[in-house]
Amino acid sequence: MASHGFWSLGAENAADSTSQIPSTPRAWCQAAAQKFTGGIGSKLCALLNVGETEKPRDPSSKHGSSEAEACGCSKATVSFSDLYSTDLLPALDGDMKTMNFLQEVVDILLAYIVESFDRSTKVIDFHYPNELLQRINWELSDEPETLDDILISCRATLKYAIKTAHPRYFNQLSTGLDMVGLAADWLTSTANTNMFTYEVAPVFVLLEYVTLKKMRAIIGWEDGRGDGIFSPGGAISNMYAMLLARYKMFPEVKEKGMSSVPKLAAFTSEHSHFSIKKGAAALGVGTESVICIKADERGKMIPSDLERRIVEAKQKGFVPFFVSATAGTTVYGAFDPLIAISDICKKYNIWMHVDGAWGGSLLMSRKHRWKLNGVERANSMTWNPHKMMAVPLQCSALLVREEGLMQSCNQMQACYLFQQDKHYDLAYDTGDKALQCGRHVDIFKLWLMWRAKGTIGFEAQIDKCLELSEYLYNKIKDREGYEMVFDGKPQHTNVCFWYLPPGLRYLDDKVEKMKRLHKVAPTIKARMMEYGTTMVSYQPQGDKVNFFRMVISNPAATFEDIDFLIEEIERLGQDL
Amino acid sequence: MASHGFWSLGAENAADSTSQIPSTPRAWCQAAAQKFTGGIGSKLCALLNVGETEKPRDPSSKHGSSEAEACGCSKATVSFSDLYSTDLLPALDGDMKTMNFLQEVVDILLAYIVESFDRSTKVIDFHYPNELLQRINWELSDEPETLDDILISCRATLKYAIKTAHPRYFNQLSTGLDMVGLAADWLTSTANTNMFTYEVAPVFVLLEYVTLKKMRAIIGWEDGRGDGIFSPGGAISNMYAMLLARYKMFPEVKEKGMSSVPKLAAFTSEHSHFSIKKGAAALGVGTESVICIKADERGKMIPSDLERRIVEAKQKGFVPFFVSATAGTTVYGAFDPLIAISDICKKYNIWMHVDGAWGGSLLMSRKHRWKLNGVERANSMTWNPHKMMAVPLQCSALLVREEGLMQSCNQMQACYLFQQDKHYDLAYDTGDKALQCGRHVDIFKLWLMWRAKGTIGFEAQIDKCLELSEYLYNKIKDREGYEMVFDGKPQHTNVCFWYLPPGLRYLDDKVEKMKRLHKVAPTIKARMMEYGTTMVSYQPQGDKVNFFRMVISNPAATFEDIDFLIEEIERLGQDL
């Protein structure tokens, strides 16, 4: 097997140049062009030939035709119908086949990406579960399939996938597809490593260190000091916070369990995310010990009710240990009043957590960050860049003000992973502060996007989404057939509203009207999915019947897309 | 902006063909070639031109030159030094720039992949943390960088990364890089969605359903019935199991917390993974309630000790609720005797969990699956395809025998996500059985690899790794200067051994000998990393001083790589 030791990467750019370089760029180039198809050879070639003027440009010359051959211009496309995965690397001489196969996959992905941003395509080609199960053979068998079949499966998978990058996909808090973030995620997959030690993820561990510090500085913690971790989503980040709060107050709980501590009470608003209760159930606190504080008409926690319930809990013998304020509630996008809440937490000596999974990113905007005033007083904060900052999934951070607490709370000092006699600074072996052992590399996407956009780029992106939601609010607040779920301009990009079809608008029978209105949003949503034109979420809340919750986190969305959404709701709902 | 509605994917392969097709293949082709560089146009073209004989093959013809232009053969390489991320999609007319940029990234990745498999390259270009922090500017700033800078960052990141695909990388239980798995992960990133509902991840939810069912059938549960989930790693999977065991015995714990239940006791072997204790700490059970059962000389749990400790715990007023047997311990690769353990669990009515994070994949091998005999009697099992099956990180499954338990244990019925009035079968909205809210798509890598290899392909891959470890064992068991940590052929690919440099072999002073031997493995390991030639793990265990733990899960490894490892240990350690 030929040696490819000369494929030293980035020698012309990296800080040092100890890597081996082929004898001449020309020699390198020719080898590259022969090795690769899909234009890769010629591109790598061009990369190394920077400044080399002697490179022949005539496509009919020897060099040019070698390139042409390499990029497949005049060559029959490789047939994958008699190739199997065992023909790819690490197979002997599998490198060309591997390049061809991966390039083919990339071609499929690139076409999908272009299609995803095209408004004339469907957001989804919807099929019911049983129908989709039968439409394609998804079963796993004993025998291998050819690479051709694998490519067919890739195409089929994308055909029935949601185009989350589509400018009219508004269904979740995470929408859009950032091209630099995507590139970073492809690189992350290729690097295929694990965050637990510096030993196996040197660069990524450093990037997590740099990025968490930056995020803490943005929160307002002095010099960015503190701690933190990227976790597999906001729910786990919130669970970490509750775990830390409990440990801070009762460190013996780690060894002795909940039977060693008094009955605990946690507090969060009735509009908060369900993960607070889920975490309490898992940690053995119990959902009944999560006390739901009243929210005002706009969905913000009422501080006086918080204080009242804390006092009440203490009187009942509970020990209040955790308050989770929400910065950007899931449905209304409300920001709890953090300063007032922090005063109460201080007074009663309770850990203050801010669940900013959705709204935390507004800290990046000079125009909107006031909504989180007081966050710097929190003990911990959840902040999901995979939502409002449109970093590809998953990317959620827990930031903690106290240094060292995560480590002492979670460490188990497994001697086969966190050896104490390693030859480098063990402070970078961050794995033992995690609940997980292996941990996926989520940092690179965020870091690379931040480099590409700068803080001001994220700011512009966030400001634009908020501008779009204000546009939507202004458009429908007085429009016939619309009713806002709460009054006033939304604080985040959540716009909650009912659409009343003409036949419902003047119904006198209130009960009948509500009963029918409750079915409007689900029906329109079902039709949206069947037509595949757009997607937006809906839900009831308390005694309020089903309403639309529009959220905008997709950087591809424009004013015209907002107009389209309204037209589409009316088109699909007018007969209801 | 031009419409690309005609980029309908896979129309020639998918089951239906309702998608829009351009007027003629030629028209499509020309548009494609103009749109894309990097050979993508021509490839898509060739794809659609299947059967079209009129396609000109002469590269000097109009069609050919359009292709040549498109693939960059005779065109200057795009300059990224004056482009920014804002020039990419969703920017108006950003599609060509996007294609060029992503293709450039892919070219970097493809070169890295080929390099990774090349034995003449380093596994790691090691630098100490502070040095690496200063070597490159990793900081985040307010201002954006050009795409050229972004590409430089990508190259730098890979330059200092560990080559986990390298045939001589043996450091962790997860090694290697599967090309189909990688392709699948790139597709997953591109689809960028979330597993919580069928609504946003129709295909992936179905593939998880199909795959979990298949895995349960392989465990031996009738018709593959049961439940399960892909979680962010083995530690979380184990925590799920403990959570389910507790809920099954005391369902009131969900609402009322641990203060409503008696003192609980969990049991696992002294060789088990630290995540059992970590889980117990998090769930409020407490680490002291995890009773470590003695293991025999080979690292297998001693059933009689398990029974003795269960009886003892009951006498002390504890309620035994959870036994975690290990199938493939982290250090020795030992398989606990599952049948004997299941008899005890049945007798005392205790939930039996099998932590097969490392060894579970041996179920795929007809030759080795007997080592897990009795697993079909377990209530739950952790099985990480990202370890022995070499699926890219992360891919960990928890399989549960009882249907519906996960749902009732974890559900919180958030009305904004799991609306009960959707138009499709809600059984496919699996998110509420998870601890997480958003959940990364980990299934596609495993599913696509399974299709590509078939069960027999995984079997062959696993059998080969075990064969290599047997080769290593046979090679060193009687070799001068080596001592095995435990006697007999390893059951998994873990081979644990001391290397005694010549100067240590005949030392009479036992204390001095052990003191010096303790430093041998760390020193050799540090040198391996500095030379970058190979990587293998080491640790102490109980009263045993540091020894090497060789594990093989890398499908790229060969007999020669095993020979190399031994030579390298001797080369780097002979002077110690």
C-alpha cells in the first residue's frame, strides 16, 4: 500500500511547519489528482500551489487532463453497485473508493442544503407513521447492502426529513441551519472524539474552556470566572443546576442520599419548562416538592408570590434550596424579573438558577440584554446556543458561578480515566465534573460560528429575529380574525395568538365558540404539514384553548415569510 | 433569486416520483453544472443522465466544458479571503459560495481521513495545554473573521487533534472511524433535528423504533418486545436503569421524592463502572448505598458475595432495589456471571440491570455471545454501539424489558410539545419518556452502518478485534519482561499487563521494584504521546501498581499493529 505520509494538513497555515512536505508541489499535486476524484485533488493542489505560477492552466495539457480525470469530468461515474462498506478504508487501497463514496454523500447533502433554503420546496413531505414505515424497507438484516443501496437510503432519509433550514420552518425553538456551524459539525464527526480528557480531545477541551469563560464574562461574572460544562440539552443543564444547589447546601447528600437531608423545596414559575419537574423526579426530590409560583398575565413570575410560598414552605418544615427563574419561557417567551427574584434568594439563602435555555442568547444583544438584568446575581444559568443562536443541535451550556463545585459534586475519580500521574496539567481533564463519562464534542460548532460571525454577528442575527416577531405582532394585533393571547409587545420572539375563522368570529355561544376554536389550530397545523408549506407550533395553556405559538429563531426568515405564514393560516383555516 | 425547486432529491430512487423534474435532463444538467463547483454538478448530472446516451463525452464540447468549468478544473480557486459567513446561505445568491465553502471544508476533511489511516503519520501532535493555548489564537472576539480564517482554524484544529481513526490508537474503548458511520453523521448534522417528536424527526424516530426492536430481539426478548432509548452515553443509560428500578418498586417516588421511600441499596461489582455510583449520587440514593460486591481474580462478580450482601443489607433495614451486573468491565473486560446473578435477583425480587456498555456488542457474535448468557433475564441493559461496534460517538442504547415503564416514570406531558390532539399516532412521540427534552439524533449512524455491514459484518468486525487481542495475549504471556495482571485468555479485548524494563526484572527488593514499576507505564505513555506513535491506556487497580490496559475496538488495527505496540513499549521503556 502506498504511503500518504505527505498529506500533511495545513502546513502552509499552521504555526509550525515540522510536518513532512513532498519534494515538490508539482509532485504532490500529481499524486493528489490521481488519488482523488470530485475535484478534491485539484483543490488540494491549488491550495498548495499558491504562488506557484508554473502550474499549467491549459485543460488539454498533461497536468490539466490528469485533473480532469481526477474530478470525473470525462470519466464515467464510479459505480457503487458492486462496492460494499468493506471496500472502504481501512481496506487496503480503500482510499480512492472512500473519497468517491464520501464525495457522493456530500453531493447529496449539498443538493439537499440548497433545496432546503428554497421557498418553492416543501418544508416536509409528510406521511403518517405506518405509511412511512411501509413505504420504504427500513429493516435491518444479516446481509450487507451495496454502497449504492446506502446512497439510496441516504436520499430516502432526506426525502422524508423535515427541512429544518427552510425559511418557513418555525415549529421549534431550534430552527435554521448555519453553514459554518454545519461545517464545524462535519469536522467534529470526522475528529470523532470524546470530551472527558485533554489526552483525547486537546483542542476541543481548550475551546470549551475559552468559550465558557467568554460566556461567563457576558453574563457579567468578574473576569469570566466560574465553572461550567456543555451538556446534552437544556433539561440536563437544569438538572445539573438542581444537583449543584442541593450539594452546596447538603454536601453529605452525595454519599448518604436524600434520607440524610430534610425535605427540600424547589420553586419555579407555573410557566417554566417541564424539565425542572423532570429533574426533581429524577434526583429524588419529587415533583410535589417543586412549588409552582404564579405568573402574571404576561407569563412572568410574581416575586411576591415566590416569597409567600417560600415562607409557607419553611413553615411546613421544608427547606427551600432552589429557585429556577426563567429567562424566556417556552410558550410566552416571558422573562422573569431576575433582580427581584435574586433579592428574595439572597434573603432566604437559596440557590438562584436562571433557565435561559431559550432567552439566554439575548445577552448577546446590546438592545435586548436588559431583559436579563440581574442574571449576574444568579448562581447558575442554562444557556442553549442551539436555540436562538442557531448553532446546530446539540449545544447547551450550564454556567456556574462558584469554581470547583461541579468537580466536588460529581467526581468519582476513576483511576483508569483520570490518572493522577499524567504528564500534563490535570486541570484540563474536565470529565469528572460531568454526570456523563463519555461526552460528545458540542463545542466546536459554537466556537467556529463565533469566530465567523463575531459577537456582533450573533447580535445582528438575534436582533433580526426579534424585529421579525415585532413585525408579526404589529401585523396581526389589530387584524380581523386575530386575537392575542396576552397584551403588549412580546419580549422574545414568541407571538401567541388565536386565529378565528370567519364562521367563528361572531358566534355568540361562548362555550361553543371556545370548543370550536380549540380545534382550529390543530386542524390548520395538520393541513400545513400535509401541504408541507410551513410549520408552526400550537398548544393550550391553563384555561386557554389551543393557540398558535409562533417563534422565530431561523436566520433565513424574512418579512415575506411572516406575510406568507399569515396568508397560509387564513388560506387553510377560512372554512373552519 | 433563481428558484431551485427542481432539485428534487432521489426522484429516480424513491418509491414515488411526485416530485417536480426539470423539462429535460440536459437542461437540468446544465443548470446543475453552472450552480455547483467541485465536481458536484457533474456528478449530480451523471446521476440523472443514467440511460441517456446522447450525453457528449468529449470534454471539449460545450457540455463538457461547462462541466469542466463547474468542477474547477480550469478555473481559479475561489478566494475566501474576502468572504464572510454572511455571504453564505441564507444570503441572496449565497448558494454557489456555500457550495464552494462546504466543498473546501470537505476537502480538508477527506485529506485528514486519508492521513488518519496512514501508519506513517502521528496519532497525535502533542503539546502541553498552556503551550497549545498560546500556539494559536483561539480567542473569541466581537468582529467576524473571513472564511479563509475559518478554514485555517479548521486545519489547525485537526492538526492538533487526536487521530482516533489511526490504526495504532488504542487508548479508549471507542476507537476507529467507520466511513459509512461518518457519512451518516454528516447527514445527521445536515438534517439538524431533534428526536422528541415524530413531527420533527419522522424518519429518525422510525429508525430508532426499528433498531431498538432489533437489539431487543438480539438480547433474546420475545419478538423484540420492550422499550428503550438512545441516550447521551453509557453513564446516562445506567442512570436511566437505576431510575426505572426505583420507580418500578416505589412509583410514589416520582411525586413524593426519596423521603417517601425506605433506605435503598444498590449492588454492583467492585470492578464496575463509576457511573453506577455517579448515578446513585445524582438520584439521591447516595454512593454509600451502592454496595460493591467482590470480584474474583478475573474481575467477575462473585454471586455468593452478592447474596450475602443482599441479606446483610436487608437485615440492616435497607431495601435492595437494583443490581447492576457488568458485561465487559472497563479495565479487565470481565463478564459477570449473569445466570447466577439473575437467579439471585429473582429470589429477592430485585431489578437486574446489565451494564453492557463495553461488552454488549458481543451479542452480535455467534462465537462470543455465550459470555452474556442470561442477559435475556435482565430487566434492562446498557449497550453502547459507539464502543465495540465502532459507531461514531455518541451512540448508547438503554434497552428495557417492560413496555410503558419509561413513559410513566419520566413523562411530564408538556402540552406545548406533546399535544394530544395531533393528527398522527402519538405512540411515535417518544420524547416524554426521556430525561432530556431535546435529544440529539444518534440513531442514523448505527442504522446506516447496520444496513451497510449487515449483522454478519458487525460480527466479523468484532470477532477480528477479539482475535487480535488473543494474538497479543499469546505473544506476551511468556515473553521476557512481561507479566499478566490476571491469568488466562481475556474474555473481551482487554489485555492487562506489566512491562518490566530490563533494569527492573531481577530486582530483589520487592517494595523498590513495585515503586519503580508503578512509574513505568506513565512514563512510556508520556513518551508515546510525545513521539505520537501510538496510544494505550494504563491505570492501577486496587493494590496493583500501574499496568497497561490494551483494548482493541479499532477495525483498522492489524496483527502488525499489535507487533508495533510491543516493539514501541520496549523501545520507549528499555532504559527505565
